[in-house]
Amino acid sequence: MDRLRGDAPSTGSRLVTIASIDIGTNTVLLLIARVGPDGSISPLVYEQRIPRLGKGVDAEKRLEPASMRRVIAVLKEYADRIQSVRPEAVVVCGTSAVRDAANRQQFTAMVLHETGFRLEVLSGDEEAHWTYRGAISGVPGISLAAVLDIGGGSTEISCGNRQALLSRKSMNIGSVRLTERLFAHDPPSQEEIATGTGLIRTALEKDSISIPAGSTLVGVAGTATSLAMMAQGIQEFSIAAVTNYLLQRSTVEHLFATLRRLPAAEIRALSPIMEGRADVITAGTLILLEMMNHYGFDVMTVSERGVRYGLVLREWERRIKEKEIRS
């Protein structure tokens, strides 16, 4: 069991501005936020790009040169944005695609040389932990939570309360990985869907965690937020529209039944929010549906918060500890 700091350690009255970049398998996300004395996070800048760093990583176990260059271009753009705000700290992390790649050290060196950012590669357990911390920071009024993060390369589920993370699991099943490994047709065939379903269920039978009764399921990352917007018929991304939106399992089933029959081009045409996700959203939705079925959740609270929010909190708490030591 991992002990968490209390919700509101004392830091005086000063606001702290921190930037966090999450380099995932499919997306690169930027958050610049102010953290208040009570640990509350107020976003100042929120940016998303979809350069798909993890293209081909599942099969080749290496980051492709073109994929790395796409991410470097995004990071340079973000560096300019960060410079304009001048936060007191910047945290940059890599998750599934980076940690699975044999040439991750080459990529880490490239990031440092071309952007000045020091890239921290999170383990699956670390990703689950800080995703949990970030997610619950934005959902008031819950005492028990199960946080689900369906990424491009991996899926993490963590459960706990406001004071402690009780258990966590990271599985090497994600929307990009599943699509590249199994979905040879567009749209995927009935046999490919069945194979994907079996793979997810086998992983869950092997790697399930125990979730306390009464827990609220909180879903973060692109699959959850994209489905929340589709369910509401929203054409442009809106933090307000997805924050704490209640996504019913019956709605996920309906959306999956629609998506599985459409080729990527038709999914992309449904909404601008599908740009960069159209070819992998079906796999992501399948993973979500199987997770909800396996753990018996009929509804999921959607949040735009995730590991980048958790890392902002981690940096804020580190500064508190340093201040306490100096005192």
C-alpha cells in the first residue's frame, strides 16, 4: 500500500506554477498549472498533439526515426509556450512507448540535446500511481476510486481512497498496440474483434486487482474523453464538457457497436476530435467495455486529468519537503 500525502499540506499562501509534459504512445500533452496552498490545481495552459511516437513499437521494439522527429517538433513548440509563462518547474515524462523501446536512451538524449528537457521514463507502476493522484484531484466528493487509464500502449488501473493507493496494475494492452497487433482490416473483422476480446479477457484474468465495493470508476485519457464528447455530440474538445461526465456502460456498448462497423475514414469524418484517433478508437472502446464488464461498473466518471496532473502534484510536494528540510 502506497501512502499518499494529505490533501492540503501547508505551503503558506503562495501559488506555485508548474509545467508538465506527458509523452505517450499516441499523444503528447502539455499542462501548465498553478497549484494553490491546499493542493488545488488550476490549469493555465492545456495543449494536445497526436504525433504517435509508439507507431510500430509493439512489433519492432524500437522508436522509429520519423516518430521521434514528430515528437521533437511538438516539444519545441511546447518549449516556446512554456517559456512564455515561465513556470517555476518543468517535468517531462515518457510512458509505455518509451519504456518499451530498445532505443529509449537515444530518444532521451535527443530530447535533451534538441529541447533541453530532461526526459523521465516512468515505470508502469509509477504511471498508474501518478495517474491516480492526478485523476482524483479533479473529482470531489469521492472516498473510494478506481482510476482507469487506457493509453496507446498500455492500460493502467489503480484503486484507493483520498489517503492511500491500495493497489494498481499496468497491462501491455492499449489502443495503438491492440490495433497494430490484431486489426489487419479496416474496419476490423468479426474474427479480429473476437481475438481482441479474448486477449483482453485473458489479460484481465491474469492481472486483475481487487476493487473495494462502493468505488467510483474514473476514466482518463483519450479514449474516455473522446467517447464522452461523442456521447454528447460535441465537435470540438471542451474540458468543461468532459470533466466529471457520467458515461454509461450502455452508451459505451452503443458507441462500440457503431465504431466497429466503420472504416477509419468514416470515423474521422464523424468529428474533428477523431483526428489522430480514428484508426485506434475502436480498440480503445473495446478495452473500456471489457474493463467495465470485468469489474462490474455500469457508469464511469470521465476526467481530462491524468499523469501530467499527478506529476504537477509530485513536483509541488517535493518543493514542500525541501522547504520543510530547510526549516
